[in-house]
Amino acid sequence: RLTNYEEVVGYVIREEKMIDTAEFFGKRQMVIADASRVAKNGTIVSYISDNQGEFEEKIAKLDSEIQNIMETQQLTYSADVKNIESEVQEKLYALLTTKDLYEIIQIKKDINNNLEKKARIVGELSPTGSRLNTLIEERMGYEKKLNESKKDLKAKEPGLISYRVDGYENILTPTSFSKLTISELEKIKISINQLIPIDDEKIKTINNFYTYIAVPMKSEESKKLKLNDTVKISFNGDVSNYEKASVEYISDEGDERLVIIKTTSNSEMLTQYRKISFDVIWWNYEGLKVPNEAIYDKQITNELTGEVYATVKAVKLKDAGHEAEVWVKVEKFVDDVSIIENYEDEELIGMGIPESLVEDRDEINMYDEVILN
């Protein structure tokens, strides 16, 4: 593989809108995880009143007392109750093994829902007026108060939800390309690849279809770029694994130029950053590598008439003590080596070479021994 790439630093530009949360109070509980898509009118977060802790504490105590009574009475309950208890055990194990905040919140919510289902089933099976039935009814009352103390924030439009707010939402926008300069971008006091922290209060929506990246460049390759050109970029350090981006804006500033590209990939990942390093891949070729001195021009001719059908590149191979000549296609030529491939039959026939000669030709393969001229 021969690759020419450039490691660059880019400034992430997005279509972002801050969500007004002025009318919401209480403890914020995420329903949609950071960098997750939300549909229009979907619940983003829930705001719980200050009484939440009190209600949850009383429900927990009631659950414990209910469980104790169930165990001491040794009553026979339906398979549904046993299934719920099994699910709760699985959720508790998952709670101990995860560090993801959103997953923890979701698991706790699932556990509480399961306990509520269990209480309802047990309550229906318990005699009216019994201590167990009274506790379950009391639990249901607190569960109702807990739900009534919650107010949901709904999405007015679809998009990615982000809790990462850095103050550049109204500065680095797609509507202000002409106002951007390299010197202004360099004033942004953010470290390269630094994660934008999650804000405890602010929330925004992001257009998840595309992201812009402003990239200051000095290389000769960058100076050849034109508007609407396509470039290859890689965020993971593997230049063989890339995606395509389009050139949307160019501004020359002395010996530098500011190039703004647009990508439709990695939207979720890019929400975490404002300043990020990545690779721009100018060209990337894969194939068989041979020394340039092994390659020569070969005229394909009619042995009877001397007519020249075409001129191709060729190499000679050692083949069981004999020399074999192979016609090869040069994919990339650099100072001392080239990347070559075998021709497809259709390519050679398209040059005017008879099909009989094409079918009778030798081909080069991995580990063949090439003879230097």
C-alpha cells in the first residue's frame, strides 16, 4: 500500500440549536442519551421535583417490607412473579457491571417498573385488608405521586440530542463561513481532541445529517483543491479505512488556506468535539509492489504482419527456471517502486489486443520473483 496523507487539525462546525428549558425545574433525568437521535415530540429529559428522593425512599422501604412478608408467608405466586424476580436479578447484575450513565438510569427505571408490576400482581392475589395488601396499596400511592412530580421535555424537531455545550454554538455555524479566518480559529482555547463536557443544565439539538470541519492547511496538495472536490478523511488513524467529504469553502490567507469540508459520516462521534485531529488522504493505492527498474514498455504485435496492437507495461518473472513475461497495469509510480495490478481481460481487449492473446497471457501473483532489467 502506498499512501500520501496529511495529519491536520480541524474545527467542528454544526447546525445547532439551544433548547429553552426556562420553564422546567427540579432534578434532570436523561431519557435520551447524549448523541442519540430523537423524533419530533419525543421525550428528551424528565424533570423531577424535590420530593422525588422522599417518594423513592418510602417506596424502597415498602418494597423491602413487602418482600419480607412474601418470604415469611411462603405463599405460592404465579410464574409471572417469578419471571419478574428473575428479570430484576439480571438488571441488578447489569447495574454492577456498567459505567455508562444513561444505561444506569435506564436499568434503574426498568427495575422500578418490574417492582411495580410485581406489587400489582401480588396485591391482586392478597386478601383484601391484609397487611400485605395495605402495603402494596400504599406503595402504589407513592408511585402515583412520584409520576405526578415529573415533567417531560419534548423535542420540537428531530435531530441529535447533545448535552455538550461549549459556547461556540452561535459562532461556529454553517452560516458564517465568510467570517472565519485561521487566526480567529486559533484563538479558540480548546485542546486538540478534548471532549466537550456535559452541561448539567443546557441541552441542544444538532443536525445529524452532516457536519462541517474547518481545516487550516499549508501542503502543496491542499493548494490544488477546488470547490466541490472530494477528499478522503480518516478519524481512527487507519488511512486504509476512510470516508469521503466534499470541499464546501476555500479561503487563501498568505501561504495558508482555510478549507471547509462537509461529511455525512461520524455525526454522533463528532458531537463530542470542537477541535479534532484527523488524516486527509491525498491518494491511497493497494496492489503488488515492484521496483521501477523491473518495469518496461512492451509492444503487443501481430507476429505475421508486425502490426502493433497496443503498448503496455510489462515485467519478467522467474518461472521454474524460465522467464515469463507479464503485462501489468501501473496503479501508482513513485521514486523507486510502483504499485501494479494485472489487467482485466476487458481492458486489454478494449486496447485492440486480440482475445486469443489476452486469454493466453501470464499473470503476476503475490510472492512471484521479478527480474530486474
